Amino acid sequence: MTIRRFTVLAILLAVCVTSYMVWRGNEDLREFPEKLEEAIRLCRMRTYHDPNYDYEVRYPSFFEQLPDSLIDEPGFSQFRYWDNWVQIELTTRVIPNKDSLSTQEGMKRFAQLHHAKEQVMQDDSFMLSGPLYINGSEILNYRYHSKFVRHRRFWFVQMLVYPINCERAVRRLIQQVDDWKVVCLISVEQEKMDKSAFEQKARTWREKAVSASLHYGAGREEAEDIAQDVMLRLWQMHDELERYQSVEAIVTIMARHTLRNHQRRRTVETLEEAAIISLTSSPQEELETKENEAWLERKLQQMPTTLRTLLYMRQVERRSHEEIAQLLGIETTSVSTLLARARRTLLEEIKRRNKR
């Protein structure tokens, strides 16, 4: 009986050992990053279409989308994967290009903001990557890879955040970020709608500008010129007009300031003409002065309208940065940045002319 019982126990033990060995043989003993790499490589990619800005972004089918109820930022989307204490996020957002930065200027600013270690610039976009920082603090063992696309008046940004030990696993996603392109049909239509809405109200605002100019002492012809200047400035800031309770009040202020500057400029021009006549010692010097003035006028006309207007308001009308910012509806720091760019552009032209 004892021998029989021992035999049964031995058989049961053998079955258990065999079952355990079979189970161990079927278990996937690979490290998590290797499993993740295979999952991303073999999975189907889904496409998300943003209803506000019309961009598209592709993401792995096993990623979860952040619910719309948790999003209060137009143009924002996020897809996440969380497993084994590892988090991967693919985020897209749209940022207004309020300072009208070029691609190179944008790369410099955002690279500093995001502590980028690697930078790659293309025609209308650039890629940044480096250690992940949140609120100025580095998140250990995490990196990001991002692409910034300059499109119309916005920066379209797609950013992938992942653990450093999973960099090889997310290669497919990094490549997708690099290949990402922005084609925004809705933004084109929206721009047409903005222009159409502006044109519908332009007649009323122009009449208000003429009326205000006449009220403050301008002649009819001068009032028409002032109204034209006011409308140009309104169009330059048309994206911001909805912030003001009364655009007509802004028109009145602009007309009054413009008239005052016209009067100031007439006085200055009279004094300058007298000074030129008294200081010109020879026909040759007078000819050189006219040539220099004509050259400078050509270069100013070749500059972008925004830069030329800002330079005129600062150098000719002698307005402060704060006054310019208030009139155009932009930040004071933006005025400083744009003025510096305008002056740098003129300085480079002068240097090139002097080398000839």
C-alpha cells in the first residue's frame, strides 16, 4: 500500500513538473521594450481628424484617446499608452504665432523653451528633441521628440513623450512625427470668412474714421488719407478685434493720433527742408542726399507691411512701444522683437550697399 501511494505521488509530481516546464516554455520572457517594439511595428494605425483646425495625426490602435470632456484647448489632441509603469504620449496642439516668427526664429525660441538638445530645420518646419522638462523640472528617464510646422498664423506642434529605454521601441512613431505634414482646408476657409466679415464692417469703420478726423480739424482730403491709414492698421490687427468692446472707439482714437502725427510731421518736414537747404554746400552733396533718400525709400517699400508700419510709427511718429502695442493690439514684447528685426534688416542692406 505504501509503495502504491508513493508511485501515485511520484506520477503526480512528474505531471506537475512537466506542466510547469511547458508553461515556462510558452511564457514570453522578453523585456518590455522589446515587446512594445513588436506591438507598435505590427499594429494598425488609426487616423484622427481635428474638427477645429482640420489637421490629421496617426496613432497606434492600442493607444487611448484623451476624452474631449477633459480638453478645453481648441486644436488639442492626445493619445496615451500606459503599462508596466511606463507612459507614452502623442500630443498635438495649435499655438498662435502672435509674433510672426520665421521658422528659424521659432526654432530658436522653442528650443530654448523645451531645453532641446537636437535641432533640425526644414523649409517651414523644424524638429526638436531632448530630455523632458515639466514646469522647469527635468523628468528623469524620459525624452521627447517633436515637430513644429509653421502654417499661416499658427504653429502646429506634434510631440511624442517616451521613456529613454523605449527609444528603439517607438522608432516608428518618431518617424511618423518627422514625416507629419499639415494641410488645413478649414483654416483657409476661416481666413476667407475673416476677410469677408472685416469687409462687411469696413465701410462703417472707414466712415467713422473720416468723421472723427474732420471733427478734430482735418480737411476732407486729409481725412480720407487718415481713414486709409486707420483701415490698414485695423486689418493688421483684425484677428484681435473681437477682444475690444467697441471697435469704433478704437477707430476714433487711431484717427485722432494719426491726425496729430500728420500735423507734427508737417512741422518736422518744413524744418528739415530748411536745414537741408542751409547745410547743402554743393550740387554734388545735394545729389548724393537725394540718391540716399530714394534708396532708403525703396528698401522701406520692400519690407513687409507690418515691419514697415512699426518702423514708421516708432521712428517718424515717435510713438512709445506701449502706445504702438495698444494701437495695434499686440504685446509690448512683440513690438520690441519686430522693431529689432526691421532695424536689423535695414542695417544688413546698408552694409551690403557700402561694400559695393
